[in-house]
Amino acid sequence: MTQAVSYEQIILENVKILTPQQQQEVLDFIEFLHSKNQKIETPNPEKKPISAYEAAKQWVGCVDSGIGDLSYNKKYLERPSAK
């Protein structure tokens, strides 16, 4: 009969044979996973969802030059003459 071994037991057994430096790396990774979960689970209550317009309003009109569509302007479609 095979006894089921938990992840905790497997991790502990493997951590015991690591060097202190490797154990520190494992600890750093565990802390990274915890911080990653906290960012996902706790949304910022101060930050409200905004519309696409609100997010881009600082750029609205920044490409308005008055030239219009150059593909319809024959002057800009012609090659410059060689002088």
C-alpha cells in the first residue's frame, strides 16, 4: 500500500539538503509568490475604473495637423523632381 505524501513534506525534505544560499533563494521565491498573491487579491480601493477616453484624453487631438489624409493629396504622392 502506498502512502500519499503531501507537498509540504516533499518540500521540507528537499529544502533540508540544500545549501544555506539555496535555502535563501527558496525563501525569496516563497516571499515573491506571497507578494504576487497579495497584489491580485487586494485591489486598490482608491483607484476607480476609468473609460478609454479618460485614459487617453491627454493625447486627444495631438495628431491634428490640418493637412488631412496625405493619400488623397496628389502633391504629396508625387516624387520630388531631381535637380
